[in-house]
Amino acid sequence: MKKLSIIVLISGNGSNLQSIIDSVEAGQINGQITAVISNKADAYGLVRAKKHNIDQRVVSHKDFNSREHFDLALSETLTLLNPDIIVLAGFMRVLGSALIQAFERKILNIHPSILPSYKGLNTFQRAIDNQEKEHGVSIHIVTPELDDGPAIVIGRYPILTDDTISDLQGKGHQLEHRMYPQVLRWLGQGDLQINADTIMFQEKLLERPIEFEYRETT
Ligand code: GRF
């Protein structure tokens, strides 16, 4: 089976990127990361990519006077690299619909909430403020509407009474760092197929997101 060519888009630390790099290097994903692209030149994720000899690129939104021009530049880079899948991993720019449509069904995002609840920013604070009992992480297909595309996998974790934002972030990361590699593993081995109107998982129509198990750490 052909290796999945993966591009990871980041803006910051890149801990999700690291989890994907580690899984690829461990031979757990039938794929390779062909490039890491950041909209910020000082993103630590670029250092991670360099350490692992992965092509790193910067397409800075500051170099363009409109989102359309930024998107166009990013789109050109992506077109040249021609990936099978584009993984947004802490990429903090909203992409325009022209770019998203040009790479329809090829862009995945990881969002720190149980979608469709808590789209947008500050999800941890909002969940705490609302005294939610659980929160989570979703990996979803990117569509032009923000955080709105169909979720493929959801991981849930409990919110305890004294939990702070950083506690929730920690729980979320614990899930995220296993979820993205798993989704890419499924894609690489053909277990997961994202078609025009359907998502197929192990030859069955995926009618609701796959639930990903949270593991309590001590
Ligand atoms: C992740 O926690 C993800 O939920 C959100 O941005 C964060 C990026 O973290 N979209 P990192 O850069 O992968 O460490």
C-alpha cells in the first residue's frame, strides 16, 4: 500500500507534531511527513521538525496584507507538495473556503472540545465556567465553517471539581498525543477512508465519531 504523504501545519509548540513524528519513526504509520509548515517563524515545532530532518517551511501571515493572499501562498506551497493529508496541529489561523475547497476532505484538525460543543477559542475556561462534568478532544474534517466539519474521533475526560485550565490541557494532550497518530495509522493502512459524502471505517459507514479511550494518569 502506498505511503501516506502527510503535511503538518503548526503555529507553536508542536507537541502533537512530535507525537506524529515519533509514531512515523517507530514504523506505526504507513506514511511520511513530507513537510512541516508554520505561519510563525519562531514556532518550536519547526525545531522539532529540523531535529528529525523534516522539511520545514514558514509561510508567515505577516508577509501578506490579506487572508486571501496568505491563503493563496499557502495553497501554492501545498499544491507543489501534493500531500495525501494535511494535518492541522495547533495551527492558529482560520483558513478561507477557497483553500479548504481546493483540498477538500484532505484537511484534518484537532480541537480541544467534544464537538459540536465549544467551537472556537478558550474551550477549557468556558467548560469550567459552565461547570461541565466532562470535556474532550475531537479530530474532525475541516470544512469552511469554523470547527464544524464531521468529527472522526472523540476522546472524553472528566472535569474534577478543582481542575484548572492547565489540568484540562494536560488531560487533553494525553488524549491528543495518541489520537492523531491513531487516525493517521488508520488512514495509512486504509482502515479509514474519507470520501465525498461518507467516512468509512473498517469497511463500515462511520455514522458517529469513534470514541477514543481516556487513560487516567497518576
Ligand atoms: C492542541 O492542544 C490542540 O488541541 C489545539 O492546539 C494545541 C496545539 O498544541 N488545536 P501543540 O502545538 O501540538 O503542542
